[in-house]
Amino acid sequence: MSPIIVILIAVGAVVGSSLITYLVAVRSARSIVSRARGDAQRIQDEARKQAELAQRTAEIEAKEIVDKRRRELDQEIRNKQENLSAQEKRLLHREESLEKRADLLDRQDNDFKRREKEFQAREQKLQELQTKREAILQEAQRQLEKVSGMSAEEAKKTLLDSMVEEARHESGKLIKQVEEEARQEADKRAKHILATAIQRYAGDYVSEATVSVVPLPNDDMKGRIIGREGRNIRALEAATGMDLIIDDTPEAVIISGFNPVRREVARLSLEKLIADGRIHPARIEEIVAKTEKELEQVIKEAGEHACFELGIHGIHPDIIKTLGRLKYRTSYSQNQLQHSVEVGFLAGIMAGELNMNIRLARRAGLLHDIGKAIDHEVEGSHAVIGADLLKKYGESPKILHAVRAHHEDEPPETVLAILIQAADALSGARPGARREMLESYVKRLDDLERISRSFAGVEKAFAIQAGREIRVMVENSKVSDDEATLLSREIARKIEQELTYPGQIKVTVIRETRAVEYAK
């Protein structure tokens, strides 16, 4: 084979190989472009789907937001409608009260006009009597001068002496009659005022005694409260200042202490620790500190609510906080904050009946027992403690005197002080306001009967009306009617000296005379 042919063959092989390579590359490029176009189309489809999904999600969320806002607006509209309805009711109630007061003023005005007419008639009659008296005196003077032959001066002196003696006698009878009528009218008026005050104030009363027993979910919790070597219970007692008593009582822990606010802090803290389950000294200190802050706010709100309920303003913030502490102070299971609010209402109602300052009476009634909030910290009567505290914050002398005198720590010298005494007695002595332990209640009844039977001439004695009255039967032959009156006073004085009791006790001495005969 010739070299030329070999060369041609070699050139042909190279060209063929290049052509094949070119064709393969073109086919590969076309395949890649096709796949790229497919991927681009798939990406476009997925992007379109995601965009549609995002659009639908946004539409749904926007719809939910619109619905939520519509519901909120509807609720807000309903709340405003309820507030407007409540305000409308209050305005209607106030309008009715104003109408009633206007009717009362009209009746009082008519009564005043009637009395004015009666006074004018009496004045006219008095003038007629005066004229008639002068005529009689002149006639008597002429007769005396004619009959007795005395001078006008002598006759005048004799007549005047006679008239003065007669006038003195008549004035004595008139004074006695007026005093009796005034006494009866005052008694009737006082009963009317008290009855009106009780009827107009119909406050719901719920006895809220401070709870000192904390229930446990199980007896195993006692061990967790005590902790290893008693470290948990010691930490809790040190943080709260209360004593925790864990005995054989099933599923219960007793909290003991004199400070009612700190006892409430201990109770709430222990309940939170039990609910949380993490009981260790660091957690105990954290929970106690948090509970103290929460309780301070609760106490402040309770004092503010009491002032708002009575419509009293301008009280020092520290006094409001001290007032709120009465929420956790009880007396014979009667909540002292509720009692103070009730005394404020009753004093205000009675002050209104007597045309006195209603706001001043309500203020004195609300603050009269404020000393009970700190009487465990300061020695002395709670009335004196409360008056000293109020004086420190600039309360008026009238308020201070009413607070100090409501338990006779000083003699009451104003009508306001007597009103606070009456309102305090009404709130504390009415049935259901207070309760006692059964043992102390039975012992008080026994002591009442024992004291009554200790006097000579007493045959029997019975305590009735839940210990608010003692009826004493005396022997007819040993005790006279006058002695029975004296005996009731002596029994009452001895009861006051020897017993402690809420309200007052009525002593009734009964002396009977029986005459028996038989018809045959």
C-alpha cells in the first residue's frame, strides 16, 4: 500500500472520529438543555403552587384576623352597652331617690306650714288670754280696793304674791309634763331612727374567718414540707414568722401565729409550694417574698374598695393600707373590714335622719376600728391606738374623738361619737353578725344564770334570746316592787364587771303575786 493511501486513510479516520465526537457532544448538549428546560418548568410549577398556597394562607390569616377583630369589637360594643345600661339603672335609681327626697321635703314643708299656722293660732289665743288676764287684774284691783280698803300698792302686792305662787305651781306641773313628753318623744324618735337605719342598710354578710389549716394532697407531703433534718419547715417558719404544727391530723398542716397578715402570707405561700412541688429553702424564700408583694397589693385594693364603697375621699395612703389589713382581722368570726364598712353605712343613715354631716359620719364609722389592724403590735385599747394613728396622719378632732370614745375610753361629748357607738352596737349585736365557740357560749349562759342566782331573794334565773336576755324570778315574800327595780340594776352592774360579751344583755326581774281560792 502506498503512503498516500495510508495518509488518506489516517485523515479519514481522524475526521470520522471528530465528527462522531461532535455528534455525541451535540446530542449531549441537547439532552442537557432538555433536562434544564424540564427542571425550569418544574421549578416554575412548584413556585406557582407555593405562591398560590402562600396567597391562600395569607387570605385565611387575614380572614381570621378580621373575624377576631370583629369579635373583639362586638365584645367591646356589648361591654359598652352593659356599662351604659348599668349607668342608666344607677341614674334611674338616683332619680327615684331624688324624687323621694323631694316628696319628703314637700311633706316637711307642708308640716312646717301647718305648725306655723298652729303657732300663729296659739299666739293669737295667748294674746287674747293676756288681754283677758289684764282685764281680770284691773277688776280684781278695783274690788280689792273697794272691799279691803287697801291701797293700790298693797293690793297689787297681795295679788302678785298670790299669782306668783299659783304660777310656780302651774309651771312645776307643766315642766314635769313637758319633760315626760320630751322623754317619750325622744325614745320614739330614737327607735324610729334605728329602725330606719337597719331597714335601709341590708348588706349581705359573709363571715370570713382567716383560715389557719392548710389541706395536703396526701400525708407524704408532710415529709417534704419538713425536709431533711427539718430544714424546709425551719426555713418557712423563719421567712413567715409563723409556727407550723404538723401532727397526727391527716392531710393537714396547722399555721399558728398572732399576726393575721403574716398568717395569711404563710398560708398562701404553703399552698403555692404544695402546688409547685419544689420545696427547698431557696424556693421557700422566693415564694414568701413574692406572696408578700401580692398580699400588699390585695390589702391596698381592699382599703381603696372600702373607701370607694362609702364614697370617702382624701384619706392618707398609709391609712388606706392599714384599713385594708382589717380584711384579715376577725372578732367573734366577724370580718372587721366588712364590719367597718357596715358601721359607716349605718352611721351615715342615722346622721341623715338627724340632718347631720353624712360624709363625716361615714368616715368616722369606717375608721372607728382601724386600731385593730395594729393592736397586736402596740399596747393599749384598739380605740386609743386607732385615734393616735389617725392623729398622726391629720384626721379631724371630731373623727379622733368619735374613734376614741366608741368604747367609752373617754366619755362621748358629741352627737357623732354617740352615733358611732350606736352603729357599732347595731353591726356587732344583730343576729348572725358574730358567732362564738360552743364552749364559750355555753359557759357565758351558765355564768349569766349563776350571777343572777347569787343575789338574795332570787328563786330562778333563765338565760334566753341566745344570751342577750336574762329573766330572773324572785320570791314575792322577800323582794318588794321597789327592791325588784334595784335588783335588776345590781345584776346588770355585776354582769358588766365579771363577763365579756358582744352587744348588750337585758335583765328582766319578774315578781308575781298569786291569790288562789276555790269555789265550792
